[in-house]
Amino acid sequence: MSAATVAGARGARLRARLPHLAFAVGAVVVAVGVILRRLTDYVLGAPWPPSLGNLEPGAHPLLAVSLACFAAAVVLAPRLLDERARPAVVAGALLAGTLVLRLALAAGRGGTAQWDRVFDEARYFEGANEYLPALASVELGTGFFIDRFAELVPSFPVHVAGHPPGLLLVMHAFGITTPAQLAALCIAVGALSAPLTYALARRLLDERGARLAGLLMALSPAALMFGVTSADAVYLTLGLLAAWPLASGSRRDRPMAGPLAAGSRGDRPTAGSLPIRPHPVLLVGAVVLAVVSLFAWSLLAVGAWAALLVLRRDGWRPALALAATCGVVLLAFHAAFWALTGFDALGTIRATEEVYRAGVASMRPYWYWLLGSPVGFLLVLGLPIGWLALRDLANGSPEAIAIFAVLAIASVMGFTKAETERIWLFFAPFVCLAAARALAGRPGLVTPVVAALAAQAVLHELVFDTVW
């Protein structure tokens, strides 16, 4: 046996052990967080690191309804993989299913009042940090509000200060002034994430893999919990609106047969065989990405994910075309928006960073959250999803490499330390893409995975008060 063959076999064994090693590291991170939290006075800046939730068990009589809904989901979910089900039916079922499960899960802990509690200052402490208290600034006039937004940032509640003005402008335009109305917006827009994940996956995976991606997104504990009670559910959907056309800009936007075919390396076109000229749909994606950056600066990471994905699938020339197009369109859009409204994007980013650095983030040590942030995100996203995505990473698929590279970069930057189960929610569909690819070749695991996700979501919601 040649040295190259031996080295290749060793590399394959190491890659096969990647999920085990990652879960071992995750267990250490959780153990360190619990030990420091319970046995010392060392401050990590979260109640139960690496998760932000408080250990406060709670239940409501509607828990029986919640359990019935999840039991039905476990039984019915695999039927979405039936080839006779049309794509429109699958998309509709994903939308209805995730909407029902999100509402049922929250109600199982605190009744229907749980749906808008987080936005109500009178009922919950977090309401003062949310968006409704900042609406008075918009009432001064939208022109003044946008023009002076950078200067107003230090006076805003923390969640408003951490984002551009997009959501507040939408709330003002639609007359959203109550906790119930804001919750309805987040719930309705957030529920679109499951069918949009399915639509995105149809550009990258085969039909079975795409349906599994939508199913995993619909049943992800993080999406179920924060899809009702957080504005980040809105940002999740907005990120998908940009991701779909950006991913479609790949020359390989039609999946090959077989769940792993698109991840193979031997059949990719060479970089020199593809033109640097961007796909027309890419321009649409770049424009959408620029627009949604008015809602959350973090959504620009969707462009980085798309560029890395195209790099792995098609080579450096198409990836460079995508990155350049997104950059030029982003600069042109914000220059035009500044000329029309006076909105100072750079000044807003600087002011936001100052608020962030002066807040609770200053109490969160970089050394812990370097690993704690991705561990917390993947833990609440769903243990089966994380395991499957890591299996796909070990296989070297473009989808897995792209999203784990972005997660690593985001963690190293340290700008979002902790709370990543909510703040990084817009990354969830891209992890589900990788997990779906790994699950597609294992039909016998579909029902156990669905059941495990349902159980994790219910247990986490009942045991922890996730704040949002």
C-alpha cells in the first residue's frame, strides 16, 4: 500500500470522527460554562452559558395541545418526502406546519399571552429593550429620523441601537404600535422561513434533499422558539430572500441526481472554464442584500456565505464576480440612500459598535465565547441538525464548508458574543442545507431525527425561559 493511500485512509478516518470531536468540544464548553456559573464568581455574561436562557421551568394547560401538535408533526412530516406531493403542496405544508408548531410551543409554556409578552413593557422586563419604545423617535418625522439616526443611536433601546432603521420604518408605515401587532408581524414573516429554505435548497440539492432542508428548518428548536418572540425571525426571512437569488447565480444552480452529487469535487467546472461575468439573477440578489442591510447589518454575512458557496462549487472567478457585484451594489445603494435621506451608514455602524462595546458584551470574555458562541447556536438549533451538518462537513460538501467557514469568521470577529441562538438565527437555513444533504442518503433516520428535534424543542421551552 502506497504512502498516499495510507495518508488518504487516515484523513478519511479523521474526517469521519469530526462530529464526535466537535460534540466533545461542545460538551467541554458547556461544562466549563456551568462550572464557572455555579461554583465561582467569574462572570461570563449569560445565565447558563453558552445558552442565554434562565433555568425556570414552566408550563400552561395548553401544553396538552402543544404536545398533540408535535406528535402529529412527527407522524406526518415524513409524508412530505412522498414524490407524489407537488412542490406547492410541500411549501404550503411547511408554512402551515411551522406556524402551528411555533404558536403551540410558546403557548405550551405560557398560554397565548406568551406570543407577545417579550414586546410588552408592562408584562416583561425585556420589553424596554425592544422596538416599540423607540417609535416615538419616528413620530418626529421619518425624514428627521433617518437623517439623524446615527446621532440617535445612543438614546435608543439596545435592540434598536443594534440595528439600522428598517424595522422601525416598517412598523411606522403599517401603523404597528402594540405588542400584539409587532408579534403578529414577527410570527407571520418568520413562518415564511421554512418554505423559503425549501425554495433555496431546490437550487442546490435534489428534490428529496430540498424537502428535508425545509423540514429541518420548520422543526429546528431555535426557529420554533425565537420565531414567535423575536424580531430576528424577520431578519431570518429577509436573509433568505437575498440568499435565494445569490445562490442561483451559481452556474451549477440545477442539482445533479443523488444527495451527495453536488458535493463531489471531481465534477466541478474548473475556474478557467467559467466566465467572470455575473449571472443576471445575481444582480437581483445583490440588490435585495443591500436593501435588507437596512434591517440588520449582520445580514451582509449572507453575501459572504454565497461567495464561499460559489467558490467551492464553481471556482474563484464566479465567486469573485459575486463578491464584486455585491460590494458595488451595496456601496451604490447606500450612497444613493444617503443622498436621498441623509442616512449615515458608517456613522450608524460606529455608534452601534460603541453601544455594543459599552453594554453587556464588555462582561463577556472573548476566550470563552470564541467557542461558546457557535456551540450555543448549534446546540439550540438542534442537536441532530448540528450532528448531520458536521457529517456533511466531514464529507467536504460546498454547503457545509461555506456555512461553517462563516460561523468561524463570525466567532473570531467576536462582535456577537453570546445570544447567538437568536442573533445568528438567519444562519440556520444554511446549516439545515448541509444537514439535509447528510440526511438524504439515510431514509431510516428521518423519523428519529424529526422526533428528536420535536422533543428537544418542547423540553427546552419548558425548562428554560429563553428571554425571547
